[in-house]
Amino acid sequence: MTQANLSLVVLAAGIGSRYGGLKQMDPMGPSGEIIMDYSIYDALAVGFTRVVFVLSKAIEDAFRERVGRVIERQCDTAYVFQRLTDVPAGFAVPESRRKPWGTAHATLASRPAVDGPFVVINADDFYGRSAYRALADYLRRPEEADGTPDYCMVGYRLGNTLTEHGHVARAVCAVDDGGFLVNAIERTRIEQAGAGARYTEDGETWLPLAQDTIVSMNIWGFTPRVYADLAERFPRFLAENRANIEKAEFFIPNVVADLIRQQRARVKVLATAEKWHGVTYAEDKPQVKAALRALVDAGMYPASLWGPAR
């Protein structure tokens, strides 16, 4: 793979229900920056050349005005849409379904705008500069001669990704001695518990998790080959989840784990000591703002990323 044409796919179609609003566009930086400003700034700094925003139609106008008009001046920019109605022929979307189909479906929506290696991120998570550098370096490596796709992800210490204000969703990862992903299981309710953490699947039974458990924060490096696998598995997901179709989500970690089990992909886990910052809950905002201010004061970022304050 060449250095050129690395794309950053930003998943920004989420509703943000726990936060209580469009957290993707909530100012966090000292000059009115939002979290994805820092993500894009970091990606461009290490050689990414294109940004693809995955949106819902409902926020398109506000998003283009608040985010797009600035980013379009920095790099090649594209917009695609995640729609509930983008489902296989013969499948009827339940009238009661409101939330998007999940991160794997959102990634699949980016297919028309991506023609080379790409990284997928959440719009509302701060990942740190070194994460983008590690992904870019790996995606520029030649693929192995056996033809198996080589993907990658950044693995964070669970303790660096928790909030004091409630539960979070994380993909808990098993990694082999060579640093490759063995399995990733999406845990949708993880919270702090004293010096450690715990999770539950039913809201009643809690199981412990160590602070140094490796988790995915949904920052993945792929090549376009992954789109065929996503498209193949989405109808299967819908069929297998008919009993829970109002709430079921098509998650990237579940697709990746399936590919690994079938030996149809390798996924290198790139370790990082970066601390995640994010706004899962409105109460997280003061801490995120303080953390970004500290990074600016330390010289990691300019006080105004893109010039005059927004």
C-alpha cells in the first residue's frame, strides 16, 4: 500500500441518547472545537488525506454548517448517509425501530466514498495522536503474500476508557502472543467498581474485569476488502436477530471476530498508553474540556486548531 489516499471514516450518525443531545457537535476545545476536530487534526498530521463523514439525514444541514464548512478547507471531504431503510430486498424495517443499525452498518454506508485503506472512528471519542500514527504506519505495510486481509485496531487499557458517571460499551479483546486479535466481544454495560471494573449482560449478574483488560474503542484500520464481508453478513445479522430486531445492532467487533474465526482476516492489535476522552454522559463534559485545555497548555495542540475561534 502507498502512503497516499488514507481515509478517515467518522461515524457521526448516532443519536447520543444517553448524553441527551447531538454530542458530536458540542464544543469542547478552548476555541469552540468539537472532539472530532481533534481526531481529524491528528489524522491529517500523520498523513491521512481524506475524511468521510457518515451521517443521518436528520443532522445533515446542521453538521455541514458546524463541521463540514471548516473541514472542507483542510482536506478532501465526503458525506454519506446511514439510513434505516438501507436493508436487503425482502426485509421490512419495523415501524418501532428508531436507532441506527450499528457501527458495522455505518461503516458499510461509507463504501461509495472510500477507494483505499481507511480508519473507522466514533465521532465523539478522543483517541490521541499516537493511535492514528500507529494505524497509518500499519496500513502502509504490504499485505502478506497468502492473500489474507491484514487489518488492525488500537487496543486501549480498560482503565483508561471508563467514565465516573455511568456505564459504557466496550469490545473486550483477547490477544495472542504475536499481538493479533483472537476474539472481540461487545460488552454493552461496563462500569467502574472500586479499583477495578465489572460488566453485566442481564442487569443483575455482574462479572469482574481487570483495569488492564485490552478493549476496542471502535478505532479500526481496514482495506476496502472488508466491505464485501460487511455486505455478506448484514442479511445474516437481520435473520439471526428477528426476535430482537427493534434493538439489535450490527457491530464491527462481531464481524471482525467472525472473520478471524473463519481465518478470513488477521487483525493486529496496536497497543497504546493513550487515555480516552469522551462524552458518553453530559456530566463528562467538564472533564473532557479540562483534559483538552491541558493538552493545549502542554503544546500538543494550538489554542485554535483551524484558525480563528468558531
